[in-house]
Amino acid sequence: MRSLIQRSIVVALVLISCVLLVMPNFMSQSLVIVFKEYTRGPDGKKVPANVSEISDFIRDRENGLGLYFPNAVCKPQADKVFPAERRCILEDKYITAARINEMSQAHPDLIDEFHTRVLPHGIERALKFLSEGDAKHLKIRMGLDLQGGMRATFRADFDKHLASLKERYTPLINDIEAKLALPTTSPEEKKNLTGRLESYKEQLTISEQRKLELLQEAKKIIDARLASQNLTEPELRVQPGSYSIGVDLPGMANSSEVLAKIRDTVTVEYRIVNDEATNRLGSFEPEIREIQNMYTEQRVDNEEIKAILARVTLKAGIKPEEGKVFLRWRRGLKPGSASLPRSFVVLGPLQLDGSDMTSANANHGQSSSYYEISFVLTAEGASKFADLTTKNVGKQIAIVWGDRVVSSANIREPIVGGVGQITGDFSQADAQDIADVIREGALPLNLEILSVSFVGPSLGQESIFAGIVSLILSFILVIIFMVGYYRMSGLVAVTALLLNLLIMTAVLSFLEFTLTLPGFAGAILTVGMAVDANVIIYEKMKEDVREGKTASLAVADGFDSSLWTIVDSHVTTIISAVILGLVGDGPIKGFAIVLFFGLITSMFTSLYVSHLIFDWALHLLHFEKLSVGWGMHPKGAQK
């Protein structure tokens, strides 16, 4: 009896957990819609939004909000950042990213897509400790073939790429040419310098082959970035004719955020601080406060920040040869304060970047409560770093992450060895982001958005319906067969099958899985494998009954004898699913993931849950004779 209770507690905990994980998929969701404060005209100037247009959009049931969410009312509600006239919340079931994207695309000058989002369910917020964000998302997403999504095309900007290369290599070329002109340079040194000079000049020439290589590198990095967001079904392709990369993403509810992630060319750079020019930037507190307010109020306008930097550069009289003005980011003096732009700093030309590093890891600082990044330089990078620190002893070297100066330190002596650390007031998330950029690599060239479109389901509603019907029909046929052939024992198998689907759905929800039609196929195959396991058990039980064994012995022997047969058949299929998941992509990977977890949960329900149900039936009803196929006979009944 004690064993029964312990096993029942295990099953109950599993089922309660699964129900909680599945619930957010079927309950009402809250969608926050934020409207823009202003747009920018063709001349780049701000055009304030018309509040009456927002009200008309919310009330319009034919061409406004009602067109996309006909059964919902969006109630104005302010928060710390947005007033009630620019923010509203609606409640509805099954809010898909495709509908949100369709609405945002139709009203780009009205809806602030970056801040428009689905609020997490209460269960998702309660499980936020399982995620780095404010909630653990628990919703299964539909693939591009089921619910549509976003299709974007990014074109390579080789002009900007070439300008960046010139900024990097021109000082090196000038330095080498100056050394070659010296009469004291030895012939051997001239030979080495000439080789380096030719290599640098070759870098400034972008051939057609090199352009295609850069596009392939960019595709690989974008793929890694999307994979880090748990997107299992993205499709990427290089389009050589237009020097572009096409990206298909299923059901993106915040396309602006994803687009920013894809085209982000953030990298880690080393630049020398121009102290004399920086000292002329000490009297621009209003400009700093203006930029800080943008970040604290979550209304960052990059064009406005560029304009402020240009204004500061002009007022301070910073010349191009002195360097560029950057924002220095730091945390406040109070514990737990946010990292924000705190001052301006002038930096010289690029000296090293992420391409000079081979690996990086985020670690907790030994002498502070903040995190730091340990990195290893390439052989060439180590040489350049040693040369840079040797020439600039006594100066400051700044570490730039994207467009942010995140750390700066005095160079007290040359640094050799090829190993270094980036220190600063980094949170764990910031340090991990920098380390990821170094490991994954920054995009090798700038990408500009050529086109963005939101597509409907490529297979149409009929195909979606067909997939769901196939799953339901297969399940019904299995129920008819199991109950019709095995009668009461068949009901146990059906119960286990239902629990198998529940647990599998919970696992996929926890993983934020993207479901496609091949995923439906994996679920249908899982149903078949689960039934197969029960058939093996029941057939063994029938053999034991024919030999005259009691019900308890038949049940125990049926499960014990079938254990390794079922494990063997499932494990061999699991291995196939793992291989498909590793080498396949897109729909194949989706099929493999569903099959993998379906088989794992199938073994649990078939061997553990079904056995528990039979044991409780034997304990409570005291069956002595068991006729698998014609029900259970109470004590004293004939076979």
C-alpha cells in the first residue's frame, strides 16, 4: 500500500505540473497595444501623432481594431511610461502573432510595434525564476505553414563595410609606409612589412567571391542568433543576385525586436581614449539627461541620439582627426541602479575587434560583485594587442560594445600573452551578451532591411484543419480499437494515451516549441508507438491468463516481461529522432523533436502510469481472474 501511495504521489505531481504548464495555451490572453507619440516625415522631422486617430482606431469595428480582434474591447490603461490615450489592453483567446503583425503592418504610423506585446499569464510570471526575463513563456507557437509569420530580406551594405575597413586599416597602412621610408629599416624587416602592407591593401578590395563569402558568414551568424531565441523553424537563404539574405520566421509578434536582433552588427572593439578632446566634453549635462530619459522611459530614438552626438561634437569643436564621440555607460552609485549613459568620451580609430578573439566566457568578478568577460586572442590579435599597449603606456584603452563604451582602463605596462579580461559594472546578462557576441561573432558587414512582409499560412486553413482532424481521427480509431478489443483494459490504455498527450504538450510548451504540420505527423506517430507498447503488455497478460495465472500475477508479469521489449523498441526510434534533430533542419527538426519527447512520455505512461492504474484496480476491486479483452471478473467469477 505504501508503494502505491508513493507512486501515486509521483504521478499526481507530474500531472498537476503538466496541467499548469499547458493552461496558458488555452486561457484568455492580455494584449497591450501601444500607440506612437510621433512619426518621422520624409525630411526626418517629427510629426506628432493625432490622438483622435487613436480613438477612432480603437472604436472602429470594420477597419480598425475590430477587424483583427472582433470579440475584444481594448480598455485604455496607463503605466509608468505611457499615458492612457496611448496605451490600451484587450482580453482575447488565441491571440496569434500573425494577427498582431497584420495589424501593425496595416497601421505602421499608428502602432508602436516594439512595445505592443502579449502580457505573460499569471502562471508564466510565477515561473519567472526559470527564465532570465520577467516570465517563463509557456505557449506552443505555430509554424509559418500553420499561422503565417514574417518574411524579411536584408541587403548587404558593402559601402559601409568598406568604410569600416578603411577606418581600421588606413592607420596601419600609413604606419607601415612610414617605416618602409626610413633608411634604418633592414631589408628583412622591409620584406615582412611589405607582405603585411599587401595583405592590408588586399583587405580593402572586395571581390565578388569575397562578397558571397561575407554573405554566407552573415547567414551563419544570423542562424546562431535565431537559434539562441528558441526559434526551431526559421528558414534562411542567401540570394547572390541582389547580395541579400532572406529570412522566414513563423509567427513573430514583435517583428521590430527580432529585426533589430538579426541586423545587429554589435561587436567588441578596442579604441584609445583621446584625453585632451574628452576634457572639452565636460559641460553637456542637459544632453546626457535627455539621452538618459529616452532609455529610462523606453522611448529610444536612435536618430535623435545621433543628432545629439552630432550637436555635442560640433559645440565641443571635435575634429574628425581627433576621433569620434561615444557614450560612456556606467551604473549609478546606488546599489542595484541601472546602467545608463553617464558621460561623453572621444575615442580614436579602431585598433582591435571581436575578430581578433577566439573565445570568451562570462565569470563572476573576484574583487567585485559585478561580472567580467575573460577572452582569448588569436595569434595576430595577441601581437596587435601587445603592440597597442606598448605604444600607449599611460593612456586609457576603452572597450566599446556596439556603440557603448562599457569599460576603460589605464595602460600601466605592455600586455602580452594573448589572454585578457573585460572588466566593468556588468550584470550577468550584460556579461553573457558580450561573451556571446565574441563567440558567435558580429555580423561581418552591415545589413539594411530591403523588405518586410507578413505572410498568411502557406498551406491555408484547410491544411491546418486536415492536420488537426488527422490527429483527432487517429486518436478516435485507436480508442475504438483498444476499447473494442481489450474492453476494460483498453480503457486503461486510452487513459494512459490521454495523459501521454498531456505530458508531451506540457513539455513542448515549456520548451516554447514551434509546431508545424510535420510536428503533427510526429504526434500521430507517437500515438501509434504508445498504443504499440500497450498491445505488447496486454498480449503478454493474455498468455499468462491462458496459463491460469491470477490477475495480480498476470499484471505484474505482463509489465515486467514487456519492459525491455518496449524500452528497446522506443530507444531505437529515439536514436533515429536524435539523428534527425541533429542533422535535419526546419520541418524535419520539428518532426524529430515531437517524436523524441513523445516517445519519452510514452514510456512513462505505458510502463508506469498504466501499471499504477492496474495495481489500484487490483487493490480496490480484488480481482482474481482477468480476461484481457472481456473485462475483469470479480472474485469467484469464472473466466
